[in-house]
Amino acid sequence: MKKKILIIEDQTEVRENIEELLELSNYHPITAENGKIGVKKALDERPDLILCDIMMPEMDGYEVLYLISKRPEISSTPFIFLTAKSEKSDFRKGMNLGADDYITKPFEEMELLGAIERRLNKYEKLSAKDELTEFVKQAKSYAELEDLETNSKTRRFKKKDILYRQGDFASYAYKIKTGKVKIFQINQDGKEFIIDILTEGQFLGENALIQDTDRTEFAQALEDTEVIMIPRKEFQDLIFQNREVSGRFIKMLSKNLLEKESSLMEMAYDTVRKRTADALMKLYNTYSDGKGGPAKFEVSRADLASMVGTATESVIRMLSEFKKDGFIKIEGSTIHVLDPDKVAAIRF
């Protein structure tokens, strides 16, 4: 089957030229004239690779990449920026957000085709949609991750129960079977900062086992949660006894570090309004059904402020503004995201 390439480009002539080039090169091109339409087509069409301009109306390329990276079903899709901007800072920003390549316009046809071919070949062997399972399939001792999970015990945690604490010895890696877990740290002043919110099918606690250190964060159940507990030795054997497996894990860790660096940059330079919107979208993507419609979730204002990195009062003020704009509805501690597209589009 022909590989599907999504072209997100607002300039008609450029978009049509790339479309014709890809058709002649035996690809199946799909086009979108702006970022908002591009994200919707990415979700509907599930392309094999995305080419995206940066400076566009409705939604710029950085926002497109950010939204796509938050959707598990398309987050692993190879992503190449096409732009006339060639400054080093723009390049770094794109790479920090997770772009796979960056091509400046005007470009040679073979340069574009070569970049597409390299990225498709790289991703063909390993789908990042379930990277850990694919890693395990290559390991000699474990044919599939399910084999290891079957032999591991499960444990249930009630809402607000602590799975592990900062400084604990790392005895297990965990996979969430049902429920949701927040990962957070507490600074010297006793203030909590939420690093991530994880849901069904995701792993937690593995970094300490890989790095052979004590826990560096806390993990707490946001709701009644059941996890699979993979013992330390079995997990480390799985990771370290195969060179290919360990090499790919290093790449995963590097990607996580880039995401954290990008998050810190956003925390430093984005407005409280945008950071609040980003936190709401993170929760929305965690709790929604993936179809793009409204979704609701229960979150304390203190937890939301911890995610945003600001005072609780500031978050309450931002939520009131979003409610007034009709983006969300509030019922006690429950927030209904009524228009996720509008929330995601907030820039300042």
C-alpha cells in the first residue's frame, strides 16, 4: 500500500507542488490548508508521515505538533517541519517539541524526498505507539510483554493512596491496568509540582530501575487504580540483557528529557493563561474518549495550580475567564471541557 503523507501548508502553490511531487513518487498525499484542519485530518486519516509549515493561520506548526504529540493514536507519526524560517532558535524549538526533521524553504525535491524516505524507514521497524511491547518482542528471554505481566502480581490502590514516595527503594516498575496516577515532586518549601498524569496502559517508576537509583518523585492514585507490579530484577533483565533493547530505551529517555526541557521552557515564558489552558488539555487528553468531543474530569484547584506552576488564586481566575468565554463548565471540583479546540488554541 502507498504510504500516506499529510501536507499541512497554507500556501496553495507550495501545497499543490508538494502534492504533485509525492504522487509522482508513489505516495498517497493528503492536504490541509491550515493547522486546525491538519490536526483533524491527522486524527481521521492516520498518515504515515506529516509535513507541516510553521507560520500558518488558525494554528501554527508548533501548536499542531504539540496537539499531535498529546494524542496517543498519532503521537508517534514522523513529523517534518517545512518553513522559510532558518534561525537556529526556531530549529531548536521544533526539535524540543519532538519534530523529526526540519527543512527550510526553498528546498530541492530530492532533499524533501530523501528526508521522507529516511523517516519512514526509521519508523517502519519500530512503532512508537507501543514501544515497550516492541522492545520486548526483540529480547531473547521474553517473547512478549504480556508473558512478563501474566507472571507479575497486581495491586489495587484507592483514590489518594500513595504508590511510592520520593527516596523509596525502587522494587518494582508499574503498568496501570485501570485508573489514573499523578507523578509529582515536593520542593524544600513543601510546595507540590505535578510532573505528569498517567492513565491505563502507561508505565511508571521505570526510570529509577533503569538508572538504578532511589525514587526521585511521588506517585499517587487520582482514582481507584489497579497496577501490574513488575519486579526489579525481571524488569532490569528485560532492559539490559539485549543491546538493541537497551539502545532503544536510551532513545526513549532522551525523548523524555527533551519533552521535559520543552515543558520547563513553556513554564518560564508562557503566560499563566496559556499554561492553564495547556494543563486543561493535558487532563482532557487523559480523560476524553479520543473522539474530540467534550469531556469532564475532577481535579482540585490546588492540583491544577501545581500543574500550571502558579498560585491557586491565579488558576481560579483563569478558570472563571474560560467559563465566561464558554470554553468550560464548572461543577464543584469537576471541570467540563466543552470546546477543546478553543482551549487548545489559546496562545497568550
